[in-house]
Amino acid sequence: MIERPAAGERAVIVQLDFGQPDLDDQLEEVRLLAESAGGLVVAEVFGRRQSPDPKTYAGKGKVEEIGMIVAAGEADLIIFNHELSPAQERNLERVLKCRVIDRTSLILDIFALRASSAEGKLQVELAQLEHLSTRLVRGWTHLERQRGGIGMRGPGEKQLETDRRLLGARVKFLKERLQRLSRQRVVQRKARMRGDVLNVSLVGYTNAGKSTLFNALTHAGVYEADQLFATLDTTSRKLWIGDAGNIVISDTVGFIRDLPHSLVDAFHATLEVATHADLLLHVVDSASHARDEQVWEVNKVLLDIGAEQVRQVVAWNKIDLTDARPGIERDEYGSIARVRVSARTGEGLDLLRESLAEYARAKADARNKEIALTEYEVQHDYIN
């Protein structure tokens, strides 16, 4: 498993510019990621390149610059806000004599810190092990082959091969366990759907305010904080909305730019709540100037998990930090497309409840028409 940095571990962030337009947003995000993992950012190293260096990702000059910071005793950890290959990570550690992790390892670390349910812990462990399997050589370069001697004689299998075999067995066990949990979830979901209630799933970029909005609507008391990935485990609650009756609303893990595929795969069972929802309430941080990019990233993950066809309503959150006022916006077909709210102050929540009630009534009407049509067809067949 990946070791989590101790609180206050001194970290150096490395961000290279390959011509991307949102560099400032990426820097702010990786700072928050490092802090969410318990790190203390002591320095930031920047550089401009046309393409990554095949051996060390950063060029020789930048690696030397990082090395000077490490040699001065100012850093315990180097964080590249990029995806490093196992060879690049190994080469950097050899040169810098310091632990080096990439963006994927950092996000996995935060997930390991946040997971609280049994299923969440299994999902994180699976993602970590699958990521670690490509980097096993780091820990075994000095044990390339088991040495002979007393207590060391045997088949001569490489330690690396032994470790991979054990790791493979653990990965298989975790996948089987998660498959069983997924089947249980399907049964529970079918039981909820038999009630013909509207199923709403909250989705959005991490730290957009999903859990705050979920608590404001349901009073569920889900953990919320100004942190990235404050919530990992899916929580579902019933919400009573006047004449529309009950709806089921679920809070899910937040998404982020370049979310590791291993995490998307590992959390697929948890994210299924979005794919089977009647409505996605897409929570957007309207106060963020990177909101358009964040919306695009969320929709990209929804496409990856097969939820791109589920109807969306945008909850334009944090209007208390902007000049926007509470309100409802409809599309060209008259359907509600966006509701402007503040989960923190409660502004616009009445409009959001009205919007959810409208969709709940529409589902109930469609269901009643379906039942009436079925009864008519049965009677018609009986008469004939």
C-alpha cells in the first residue's frame, strides 16, 4: 500500500507548462491536493517544455533545481502534478535521493485517507494495488534474486515475481469481494425502484459543495469540509417534498481532472448509483473561474461510467460568493435546466425542492400512463 505522508511533511510541487491554458487552476488544485493529504507545501518548481523528458519527465536543469532544495534539507517529498511512468519515478528518486510521487499517487493517498466504509476501503485498496503493481521494482532493486545460503536456499524465484504473485492474488480477492457487494447493491436498488419514487444522484467536481447541499436538503449530517474529496462513500436518503411525496437522493464521490482510471474502475460499483438514477443533480461551483472546465471533466467521467444519457439539472451553487440571485432557468423545451442556489446560506433551496418535485410528478404521471396503457391492452386482449 502507498504510505500516506505524515501531517506537515514538507513537499515540493513540480508543475511543468506544456502550453496548457489553465496552468494557474492546475497549480491551485495540486496545492489543495497536497494539503488534503496532510502535506506542507514549502516550494514550487515551474518549467516550460515542449514535451516530457523520457527519463526524468523534467529536464536536467529543473531536476538539479529540485535537487538543490532537497540537498538543503527543505523537502521530504517531491510531488509532480503530472503522471510519471514507473521508470521516470525511479530515475528521479535515484538522482534526488528523495521520495517522488505523481498526481495519481497523491489522489490515491487522499482516497485512502478518506475512505471510511468497508466497501470504500476495499475500492481504494484495489486501486492502490493495481497502481502499485507497475511500480514494484522500486522496492526490490536490491533483491533482484533471492541469495543462497542458510535459510535462503530454495527454488530461486525472484522476490519481485513472488511479490507480484501475492499481489495478484490479493487483487483477485478484492475484485470478487466488490462484485458480491455490487450484486447486493443491485438488489437494494431494485427494492427502491419498486417504490416508483424519483431517484436523484448528486454529481459534481470535488469541493463543489455536493455534501453541503445534500445535508441542507436531507439533514443527513454527512461529513463536509473545504477539502478535496471530503466524501468518498455514497449515502442515500429519502426526501419528502410536499405533494410530490418521497424521492431518494444520493451523495457520491466528487470528480477531478485526470481522475486515475484505476479509481474510476475500482469505484464503478459505487458510481452505478449515477448510471441508474432518474435525474442527475450536477452541482457546480459557480464562484470558480474554472467552472466550465470542471463541468467538462465531470461529464467526461459520466461518459466513462455510462451515465451520459441520464437527464441532468445543474445546481448552480455558491451564489452567495457571486452576484447571481436565486432562480430557475429552463431549456428550449420548457424543462428545468439550472437552479441557482447557495447550499451554505440556503438561498434558492426552495426553488430546488420545487424543481425536484416537478420531475417527481412527471415520473409519477408517466408511470400512471404506463399502468393505464397496460391495463387497457390487457382488457382489449381479453375482449378479443
